[in-house]
Amino acid sequence: MADKYVCAILMLTLAGKAPSAKGVKDLLTAGGISVDEKEMKFVLSAAEGKSVEELIKEGTGKLEVSGGGGGAAPAAAAAGGAAEAGAAAAAPKKEEVEEEEEEGMDFDLFG
């Protein structure tokens, strides 16, 4: 899960600060996010000497290669949910109306 380190590097860069191990660690721990020192150092070394634009370009290429694989399952689930919603709409709804009791209405706030 190196994404959090990449995001921290990008946030530091946007803030005008040079990304460093201390900066990344401080940023993440301030947000309550745990830090794996080994993983953080690996990401920092991979990003060292590269601009934000280069990192985004490399990352986009990697995302394109990995494909999108999971797109069909949520669509199928959404279709199933729509069918259930249609069935629920067709079923008559029984509303229970609670009547207020007037016995406890003797309370007068100002008197």
C-alpha cells in the first residue's frame, strides 16, 4: 500500500516543500496513518529526482497496463439492486400512523 506515501510526496510538493522521510512521516502520522519505514524509504527512493509530472506519467502508464478488471461486477450488482428496487416499488406500502396522546399535553411552558 504505497499509495499513501505517493500522496504524501505529492502533498508536500504542492505545499512547496521538498519530500523527505521526516516530512512524509510527520504528514501521515498527523493524520493518524501508520507508517512502514521500509516501504516509505522504498517509495522515496523510487521518486527521488523525479518531478510530479514524471511520477504521474509513470503511474498512469502502470494503471493502463493493469487494466480495469472490476468494472463489470459493480454494474451487475447495480442492475440487481435496480430489480429489487422495482419489486419493492410495486409492492404496496403499509404505513403505520401513530396518534399523539393528549393526556400528557397539560404541560404549560410559561405558566
